Amino acid sequence: MITCRNVTKRFRNGNTETTVINDVSLHIEKGEFVALTGKSGSGKSTLLNMIGLIEVPDSGTIDIAGSDTGRMTDIQRAEIRNHKLGYIFQSFYLEERYNVFRNIEMPLLISDVPKAERKKRISECMEYVDISEKSGQPAETLSGGEKQRVCIARALANDPDIILADEPCGNLDSVNTERVMELLRKLSDAGKTILMVTHSMEDAQYADRIITLRDGVITDEDRK
């Protein structure tokens, strides 16, 4: 489902060049739940952003569902982002004044999903993450755990094959962390492919496989 071949990413600041991801190759099977771990600055989020088509590698290739993303047009990359990828972020990125329903609706509006189908999908997603009773509440009134469940529902709205989660429990207490991780495990068991960046080895234990990055290089893999 996801294949990286010899991927390298560098950032430049004036005359200084830093290699953040250095010749990384990995393969993630359909339905696999993979945790990407490592210290701050190890390159975890940069690698996730390249797989999520937010950033572009300087060299190497990234295939999503068998297609080389480096050969895609901007329109094709946007199609992949909208229909095959779902994103869950540590900082939620909800429209605080929008209610729960409208926040989940946003990717469906981008995809021009008809109104009746939007309502059906949103209701199903809210029920899946147990947030239906908050449908009409503004996001700014929700707890951190509730906001993250809205983010998961939003990520599921277009029924993507792949879920990319960047520190999904970084702002949550232990009770809500457990709830979110159990939801991600449930999604994986249902056939979704999940790549999760986390600094928490406890959260990583929910995954099928743990990949450790250090200074932009894979240093360890643990398949359960």
C-alpha cells in the first residue's frame, strides 16, 4: 500500500544544508498498522508529510497504492490526498467556530459529495467514534479527547484506504489516549492501513510493527 525507495529530504537555511531523511526505504502492507518512533528531530513528521504528499522528497520514490507519486500532476496528487488519505493531527486543526457536523463535512464538500450522501457519511462517522450527541456543538466547546474523535471522523469521511496520524495523542490525557488508540486499532482491524508517528512507546505497542528513526535513518524494526 505504501512503498518508499531510497527517499532523501534536505532542508536549506542560507548556506547550511541539513539532511532530515537519508536514503530511507520501507514498505507498508494493506491493512497494516505501523508506528514510526524516534526522538524529536529524527525525521518522523517529515517522512509522514512526504508520504502524505504534503512535502516532496529531493530524491527517491514514494508509491501509494501502486502509483508513483513523483510522476503525478498536482491535480492527481490532490485526488490521492482527498480520496485515499485521511489525516489525524496532534493539534486537531478544526475550525473552532464550526460545529462538529460542519467540521467533518469539509473534506466531503471539497470532493463535491452530494448533500444526502454527505449527511449519511457524517452520521456514520460520528457514530463510529461516539461523538453523535455533539453534532451541533462548536468545536471550541469540546474537550481535547472529543476534538480528536472529531478529527478521526473527519479523516474517515471520504472512506480513505490510508490513515496518517501525527502524534494523535500528544495533547491528550491517559484516558483519552487509550480511547483514541483503541479506535485506531479498531480501524486497522477493519482493514485500514495506518501509519502513526509517535514519541510514546506505550502508544506504539498498539501497532503491528514499530519502526525507529534516528537522524533520518531507520535504525530498528520490531514486527509483533
